[in-house]
Amino acid sequence: MIKLIRFFRSRRCWVISLQARCFSAPSRTHFDFSGESSDTERALVSALGSCASSNDVTCGRQIHCRVLKSGLDSNGYICNSVLNMYAKCRLLADAESVFRDHAKLDSASFNIMVDGYVRSRRLWDALKLFDVMPERSCVSYTTLIKGYAQNNQWSEAMELFREMRNLGIMLNEVTLATVISACSHLGGIWDCRMLQSLAIKLKLEGRVFVSTNLLHMYCLCLCLKDARKLFDEMPERNLVTWNVMLNGYSKAGLIEQAEELFDQITEKDIVSWGTMIDGCLRKNQLDEALVYYTEMLRCGMKPSEVMMVDLLSASARSVGSSKGLQLHGTIVKRGFDCYDFLQATIIHFYAVSNDIKLALQQFEASVKDHIASRNALIAGFVKNGMVEQAREVFDQTHDKDIFSWNAMISGYAQSLSPQLALHLFREMISSSQVKPDAITMVSVFSAISSLGSLEEGKRAHDYLNFSTIPPNDNLTAAIIDMYAKCGSIETALNIFHQTKNISSSTISPWNAIICGSATHGHAKLALDLYSDLQSLPIKPNSITFVGVLSACCHAGLVELGKTYFESMKSDHGIEPDIKHYGCMVDLLGKAGRLEEAKEMIKKMPVKADVMIWGMLLSASRTHGNVEIAELAATELAAIDPSHGGCKVMLSNVYADAGRWEDVALVREEMRTRDVEWSRAFSGVV
């Protein structure tokens, strides 16, 4: 008896006080497996349950052997416990064997087996068994609903729930919480409110498990007013509840509301701090994120590896690398640098900070054979314009994945080597086991756009149509842009109209067709498209207005262009950048309104570049304004003294005005200073 107790304790499965009392009773000097006493049954069921909880298969098998030898497998309760042990330990072959030989199958047996299939993600087997169940209960439906949810089959989960309701089967809080979770991913606000009403009707809204899932559902549907109302009315809240509401504000970009709620949490955990840090990073507020990070450390919380990746990645996007260096130091201090994905993030950080030497040093110190580190270095070389070095690392990488190919193809496309990008793409589809994805095709279409080859574009488009690559908005925009830049604006327009309804929630396809139309001089078409866009709940962005202002420039619509330019900030909250100012200078200059163009340059928040002064100089020559031409030429020479285009243009302005002495002076200055000649300027489009 004592040996048996020690045997089970040694495997951590004799943990329940009832078992201890049963097996240590003074009246028992030997444990009897032969009878079916209530004590024997309770002890075995409890022991098997402990084995299932602790995943102790060895102990479970030994108990099962004792059960078989003693003939207790005829006891349905004990047999179900054996079945449950194997199912929970995911030994489905053993579970199926017990299920087949089960002498007293009941609804519990079927539920255990269905749950086992669901746990092992064998949903099809769970469905087959569910269909032949003699009796289905709330547990049966709840288990299968969970199975659908695990496999992201949210609609099927909701359909099964409706079937359950139609049959009049009473649901419990687990059922409702699972269904609420499924509904969250479908994003239907009316279903959300229906489920909340159902929770109230069943008097389950007070259960923190149910109410927290309801809260999460409203947050995912971006119904934050409903979420906050529910949160305020909850009779009981736990830390998970607070974090769910906090995450809802954070994901929606409502940092002020998140901060207010965060301050009310009395016992914050790593999730609370991480949510605030993530919210700040989403708003590009790195300094604020680092304040929370520092305060978190003071509270004794240890950052997670994922948090360090997010902070370091944000530092890479920020100007300057001092904060990133400090984070790197923290990573080393806490021993996180042993993780492959963090090593890759550090390499990426130094590469995008234009410190390729430190990126190389980090690569040498990392696990070089790890694909993430190699991909980070390839992308780093590409970012720094070192495409040949990137190709060298790429060629030395034996286990190339999709990120390796995409980084290299994108690198060639960005470095104006479209032929090399297309050559590598052909190599990928002919000799690699890695198949292109949507990101690959975006880079391919970008390369073809630079090349201007309609034939290559059609070939790539045909490949895409026959592939299994799912379409997305960026890919659609790349195709439209390619056809537009290859001169087939009609095809670009047809593709846009075919996909407009699918892509009606994003701006990128609209930008592609508006900019493409404007580039090819179809100003009316571009402006009509923008007018159509304004009737939709889609926000234009900076790129949209480059296309719109270019269209106004092509059509000479000065007042309309000024209206659109002013509306950028007043109506859409978009700060004009140098491209938008360039469009306006070009528009005003071509219209002969040179003083306005000059004033526009003065108002620019950034210093005008060669292109903008070049456009003003060109317009000055067209309209014979020597004074502004001299100003533009002087500014151009200050920016790039070796560039002779401005001198040539100024010389032509003097010639047009009949000022031949000035022409001679300019020509002499060019000869004595050995200034390079440039034959043309191009406008901003």
C-alpha cells in the first residue's frame, strides 16, 4: 500500500486530498484493484485526471494496465477517465483504441473524443464523430464551436451556434464566451449587440469571463463607446478586463484615453506596460514609449523579447541612433542577444541607421547560418545602396526563404537595375522551391515600370493570373502603375474599375490610377477620379495630392490647383512636402505667375532643391523674367556649383533679352570654372 502511494507521488499525480485519505486509511493495508468500490473508482478517476493535467503519459499507461488486468475497464466512469487521459495527452491512436473497445459508450465518451480531436486540430475527424453522436449536449456544441474558432472558421462557428439555439439547447458561459470570441473576428456590430442582449437575458453578463469577451468584441469592432459603457457597468473586473479596454484605446490610436485608463490600474503587469508602449509606437511617439519603458523598469518589470524588438525597430525608423544604442545595451545586459530574431533586429537597426560597419560587426558576432540575420544584412546592404554586397551575401545563403528573394529583387528594383530584378525573378520561379508571393510581384511590377516594357508587364501579369497568389491592394496598385507607366492607360483604367469595389477601402489603387492618368496628361480623367474618391469614405494621402496637383499643372488649372493645395492641410490634415510645393511652383511658373512661384518657394518648410529652382529658372526663360531667372540661377549654383545647367539656362535668358555682354560673361565663367554642362531639367510629377 505504502509503495503504491509513493509510486504515484513520485510522478506528481497523487495530489488530491481525497486520494491521500483513501490510500493512507489505517484500515487498508493493501490497495484492492479487484473490486468496484466507490473508493477505488474515485481514486482511479482522480489519478487519471492528474495524469491528464500533468501530461504524465507513463503514469497514465501504468494505471491503464492495472485497470485492464483487474477488469475495471467495464466500468464506464473509469473507462471514460482513461479515454480522457489519452485525449488530453494528445495520444489519439490510444484514445481511439479505448473508444472502440469501450463497453459502455455514452455522451461523455463522445464529448471526450470530440474534444481530443479538437485539441489536436483534427477538425474533420471531430465533425465526423459529432455527426454520428447519439445525443448532443451543450458540451458537444461548445467543443465543436471552439474547434471552428481554433481554425479561424468564424462563420461556421456562428452557424453552429445558431443551430444550437434553434434546437433549444441551453448554453453556458463557456459557450457564450467562445461564440463572442468568434463574433469578434467577423466584425458585425449587430451580432455583437445581439450577443450582449443574450448574455443579459441568460444572466451571464455578470460573469467576468463573458463580460471581458464582450468587451474585447466591441474593441475589435472599434465600437469603443459601447466598449467603455460596458466596462463602466461591469460589476466585476480583473486585470485582463482592464488590459482589454486599454488595448482597445491603444489600437485605435486614442493615446490620451489609454493614458487616463492606465493611470487607474492599481496593479499593472507586463501586458499593461507593453500595451502603452505599443500604442505610443503606433503613433510614432518613440520618446513617450521610452518613458513608459523606463518607468516599467523602475517598477521591477522585465521587458519581453518582443517588446525589445518593437522598441529597437522603432528606433531604427527614428532619426539618430543613440536610443537604439542604449536599447542594444539593455538587450546584451539581459541576455536577449542570444535570440536569433533579436540578433536580426539589431543588424537591421544599424543598417537602416546608415552604420553598415556596426551591422556587419553584429552579423559576425551572431549565428551567421541563421536565415533571419542573413536576410537583415541583405536588406541592410540594399538600404545603403550596396546592392553588389547584398548579392554576395544572397549567393552565400543556402537556405534562402521568401524574405531573401524579396529583399534582393526589391533591391535591384529600387537601385534602378530592373533587368537584374527580372532576371532574378525568372531564376526564382524556374530553379527555386520558394514560390513568389504578393510582395515579390510588387517589386517585379515596379521593376517593369522602370523598364517601361509593356511586353514584360503582360508576361508578369499572366504569371500572376495563373498563380495562387491572393490579390491585395498594394499588388493591384502596382499592376495599375505598371500599365500606366508603360503607356497603356486604358488597360490600367480597366483593371482599376474591375477591382474598385474590392479595393474600395484603401487608397493605394486610387493613387496609382490618379497619378498614372496625370503623368500621361489625362488631367480631366485624374481629376474626375479624385472627385469620385471624395464621395467614398477613403482618406486621400500625400501621394494622392501629388497626382491631383500634377493633373492641375498639366491642364493649367491654377486656381483649382491652389484650392486643392490649401485643402490638403485644412480639410485632410496633410502637411505639404517638397513634392507638392514643386508641383505648385511648376503650375504657377508655367502660368507666368513667377512672383507667386517665388513666394511659394519662400514659404516652403524645407529648403528648395535643384529641381524646384530649375523649374523656376525654366519658367523665367519662357516668360522672359531676367530678375527671377538670375535669382534661380544663383540659388542653383549655390546648391550644386559643378552643375552647368543653370548657367546654360541663364545664358539663354540673357540671349533672349538681347544682353549679349552678360551672355559672354556667363560663358567665360563656365570655361574658367570647368563647369559641367547639363542639357535639360525635368519637372516634379
